[in-house]
Amino acid sequence: MVPLLLLLIIVAIALGIIGAVVKGLLYLLVIGVVVFLLSLILFGLRLGRRMGRGRAR
């Protein structure tokens, strides 16, 4: 799962840079931001599940 999250973050950064630099491709910047936010949400869900296992009974 971690490699998938890292790949999503790298793709988001690449799309953001291309979208910001190349004129007329602003939609790539928006897609990059959306992919980055989705990867953060996935990471948060995964972290929340992991933290829930170690609680006292």
C-alpha cells in the first residue's frame, strides 16, 4: 500500500508541475491537486486503521 501512495504523490507532483509550467494545461494542475488530496485521504484511512488495532481492551 505504501508504494501505491508514494506513486500517487509522485504523479500528483509531476502533473502539478507540468500544469503550472505549460501554458494551456492548467487542468493538469487541478488533476494533480485532486490526486494529491486523494492520496492523503488514503494515507489517513490506512493510518487510522493501524492506530485502532493497538488500543487497550
